[in-house]
Amino acid sequence: MVCQLRCIADVCLIPIGTGSPSVSNYVAQVENLIRKSNLKSTLHSAGTTIEGPWNEVMDLVGQAHELCHEMGVLRVQSDIRVGSRIDKKQTAADKVNIVEDLIKNMK
């Protein structure tokens, strides 16, 4: 079944057993994959926010897992927080702007 429900997903992939505490090379490779997709994304210090149709976002997460395994990572864990809504269109930036505006009005 194809799910066209739009979502905003905050994704953090964790390569396990790499032999090094540094994962920046894996992050760069995964981020490159994400940027090549047609989905809107924002890299941040603890992962990437990806916006788009549910199935496309989840498929991209699967591709990111596959990429890490192709790079020799034996185990990959994902921490994923997903939100969806059907009453209106809203981007991740919209959500941040609403809170920023509320803070400005508190001063």
C-alpha cells in the first residue's frame, strides 16, 4: 500500500561497531544521499529533518541504512520521530517560525 500522507521526520542514524567514536564520514555520506533525493531536508547537530510523503521518507531511511552497510557497518540503529497532520500544510520551518514569533511577543 502506498501512503501519501505527508510527514516531517527527525532522523538520527547510529552506526554501531565502527571501531571509532567519530561517525562524521558516515554522516556525510548519508547526508549526501538525502540531499540527492527530491525531499526537503535540514541537517542539524543531532540528525536530519526530512519532509515529504510518508513512503518516500521511510524509503530514504532504508536507503540510508543500506548505504551504511555498504560502507562496512555491521549494525545501524535509527532514532526516528515522525509527525503528520491533515488539517493544514505545515513545514518544519513553519513550526520553528511560530515558536520564534511567540518568543518575540513575550519581550
